[in-house]
Amino acid sequence: MGEKIETHCSRCSKKLNTWDLRISRALAYRYPACEDCIADEYGMDTAGFRRTMEHYFDIRPCLGL
């Protein structure tokens, strides 16, 4: 799993990892959110959301996620 940091999702309070922070920054979130909450907001599953992030922003999570 990605490196854990001492920040929590602004929506569900789940502990965030570095991937969550990267996608929160890429989408200009004022308060970081977890991948699950962001994908849900866009009406996508996690796999579809990751494909979208790779296509538009050319970023992808490390292989451990």
C-alpha cells in the first residue's frame, strides 16, 4: 500500500496516502480527499477513475496500490 501520512480525507476521515494527495492536488481540491470519495463524486469506480487520471494528467499510482 502507498505510504501513509498523517492527513485524513475531508469527507470520510480515512487516512490518506501519497496517491490520494497527488490526485487531490491535480484536481485542485482545497482539502485533500481519498480516491474512493473523489471517484464517487465523479460517478466512477476506482479503476475507471485511475484510467481517467492517466489519460488526462499522465499520472498513475505506484504498483503497490
